[in-house]
Amino acid sequence: MATRSKIAFNPAALSVTTANLPVGSSSAATAVADFNGDGNLDLVATLTSAALTNNLGLFLGSGSGSFQTATLLATGGLDPLSVITGDFNGDGNADIATANFGSDSVSLLLGDGTGSFSTAQTFRVGGAPNALASGDFNKDGQLDLLTANSKVGANSLSVLLGSNSGFQSASSLSVKGQQPFAVVTGDFDRDGNLDILSADTASSTVSLFLGRGNSSFLSPSQFFVGSSPVALVTGDFNGDGKLDVATGNLGADSENITLLLGDGKGSFSTSKLLSAGGSVNSLTAADFNGDGYLDLAATLSNSALLSVLFGDGEGSFTGAGFVRINSSAQGLTAADLNKDGTVDWVSASGSTNLAVSLNKTPQVLLRSSKTLAQIDASQETRSSIQVDLDKETLVINSSPVVRRSVSGFKDVLGSQRNDRIIGSDQANRLSGKAGADRITGLDGNDQLSGEAGRDHLTGGEGQDQLTGGTGRDRLTGGQGSDRFIFNDGTRYHPANGFDRITDFESGSDKILLDRSMFTGLGKRVSFASVQTLEQASSSSAKITYIRASGRLYFNQNVAAAGFGSGELVAQLDRSGSAASSLTQADFLTQR
């Protein structure tokens, strides 16, 4: 078992919105790729209505989670039950392959990168192909194809080696069990060669074929799982760096998912049984709540439910809840469909609609370890947060609103929205990230950073460090000797705005300038205090201060007219006399 350096916990509940995507037919499987090169994920679904000749639906994506009306394509086969995408001819464009259950074949449609496809090529495989996987089995740089053939008594897989124009004739592998319904690939023994795992539904087993790297495989090993496995997904579920597998079990009422933990030697050391809340017919794995650990999602047979289980990174899972989707849901795919940084789902169904389920679960993490006690909302793009470390409260302004008690936390990373963050009497590190944030340090020697947006930073008591970042920020140090830091992480540009310092005390506070931001600035600040704007722009000093207005300038081109690529850096309030007496000694530099 791996030892984790930190623990991350998302306190928010699962939140999902689902919309129907009309397809005009029942469907069996889905897959995603960018078929037209616009940077947005597109969708393809196999259509199973017997009357359809054009039995593949292509939906071009908008990047916001919506899709155009389907373009229908012909596979040239019957009853396609599985679909996969990949660059099968090596031209850099996404192609489509289907497993045609009713015609014992696979189809290959080559994409041109604009959303159009060649006429389908068909290739003969074993009886009743039900599932697909791909990988380079012979290390020739070409993507190969694998089918699970579910015909009763056949007990076979078909391997089709790829070429620049299609596939070679299929070779056959005999599974250890009976009636393979699903296949996956991965390196289970960590020898650098792709291996194959099949879910053999009639024997309630899986067969593992270790690859030699030349498209041949060792005789399979067999492992027992739950009743009637029909779905497979791989991942490192316990964080030990070894590939594990989960099976979705159609025949089980309670133990619907079997988790096999890999030993990295081509076998499995531990088997765990999980409940998804119903018989599973499709399964996928990804990090759905942003905590860095793999989760599971499953469609449940003869229901309209998507079941989600959150993983803890150590091989255990907790039921997160159910999402109502479409009747007879199946063919689940997970991907970020609306480019918000969270993984969504799309599923096929027995109805005439696909279900597009957008994941709105807030991405807010409570991170704790011996060296870290942090609230991290930096990946959250939809909802702002309110944190008061002194009162030990966290509010996530999602729908519904999440309220949690948070004790023992010291640091905060804000969201991409407008946050309100209050520290404690400890030395806090508080960052607003994007948005117009209000950050208050209270007691302690705090580090406050607004980053992007128009922020208000207040240090409070103690010797604080305040960094406004990009945007026009308001900085108040409060009591104590404070540092006002100017470092945007990039070269100075006037468009990034200037900061207002409300309470600078000459001789006590310091202004720290980063030399990578203010190019040409030496370790010792070249400074001049002047009376007029004309004097500031023609001075031979790099940093000029106008006493009458309290304005501080970066004079990039020194004595030449104007400020060159420089401009206004800060406005110092002159409510007292301290700011007007600004001197070179009030500045520090860093790189």
C-alpha cells in the first residue's frame, strides 16, 4: 500500500445536471474525440434500431456541453454494440471503429479532421463481437484493435493489427472462461508490453493475457469476480503505482462491482466487492470530485440511474449518490464535455435520446497532512467560497449551498470567482486566485495574495506580505512592518493595472519589486522623488515617485521622453506625511 504525503477530502456532495440529446433511435455505446479539430470534444454513438442503415450518430460539440444535431453515418455492419476512437491510420486525425454484433465484423471509418469520414471498411472477426479495445500490441507504432466475441461457445477474442490503411486479418485468442463481454488493455506486469484482460460473463471470471510485445500472448490466467461481469475499467485505485481493474457485474444484486488490486507482476493480490446500488452494465473511472483520486461511475441495468462512487486513493470507495438519466441506460463515457475542468458523462440508452450529464460538483478540497493544512478551491470555476479560519467556517456558494465546519486549517487557495477569505491568529497564507476577492489576515505574520482580479487585501496585525497580482488592487498592511510585493509572474505591462496602498509607513514598511517583472532594475533600486509627471518620465531613475500625487512609476526608458514600456505601478494614499517622504531605503528587490 502506498503512503500518501497528504490527504485530500472534498466536502461537497455530488451535483449533476442531465439533458437529453435526441438521436432518434435506441443506442448501445458512446465515445468522444475532437473530430473536426476545433478544440471541442465531439460525440459518437452506435444506433441499434434494426431499420437503420446509417447506424452511427455523430454529434459535433460546442465546448459548452451542448451538441449539434446528429449526422448519421453507415458502419456497413449490423447491430453495432461498441464504438471506439483513435488515430488508426497515423494521419493525426481521429477515426472511429465499431464492433458489429449482428454481422461478426468491425468497421473502420477514417476521419479527415474536419468532421467528415471515409466510407466504412469492414473486417471479419469472431462471432458476436460485443466490445472493443485498442493498443499497440506489436510495438510498430500502429494502433491495433481488439474485440470480445460473445457468441456462446466461441470464447474468443480477435486481435487485428493496424496499418496505414486499415487492419490485417484477425487472429484469435481463447479466453480461460466463457463468453467474453468486455476487454481492456494495460501493462499489468510492468514489462513495457501491453497485456489484455477480458470479462467472461458466463463463468463470472476474468482472463488475463500477458503480452510479449510482438502481438503474441502467454496463456491466460483466470480470476473469479462477481456474477456475470460485463464491463471493465482499469486504473491505479490504491495509489501503489500498479495497475488495478474493476468489473461491472450484471448478475449481482448487491456486490455489483469487483475490484482487483494488481501486484505489478501480472496477477492480483486482493479482491474487493463494492455495491453500486444495482446491476451494472457499463462502468468508467475518473476523478469526478477533483480530489486527485480515481472514482467510479456505473449505469445500472434496466434503470434510469447513474451511480457514482468516490474513491479515497487507497482502494476503498463510498457511494456518492445516484443521478437520474435515461431509461435502460448503458454505454457510459466520461470526459470533460464543457471544458470547465470537471469530468462529465454521456450515456446511451434504450430510449431515443442520449443523456449528457454535466458534473457540477464543487471542486473544493480540504488538504491535511503533517506539513499541510489547506483549503484549496483553486480548481473551482462555478462557485465562490467564503472562508473564516478564525470562526472555522466554510461556505461554498453552489446550488445547493454547502456549509461546513473546518477546524485546524491554516492556508486557503480561493476559487476562480469572487471569494471572501478571513484568516486566524496564525501565520496564514491566503490566496484569492481569480476573481474580485476580499482577503483579511487578522493576527500573525500573514502572506496575502490576490492574484488575478480586482482584490482588497488587508493584513491586520503582524508583519504581513501583501501581493496584489494582476488587476487594480487595494492593499492595506495594518499594524506592523509590512511588505507590499509587486510580482505578477510576468514582465510588467500597464494593462495589468496598478495597486493602491492605503497605509504605507516610510521607515517601517517596504515595497518589494521583482526584477523579473521590472526589467533592467538592479539589486539596488534606482529611485527618484520628484514633483511633476514630466520630471518622473524624464528622470534617469528607473523608479520615480511624484510627491504631490503619491504616484509611483516604472520608468523603463529612463531619461528618454515618456516611460517606455513602463507606467503607473502604485498609488500611495497621502492621508499622513509618511508616504510623501518616500525614499530609496523604502524599497527592496528580489528575483
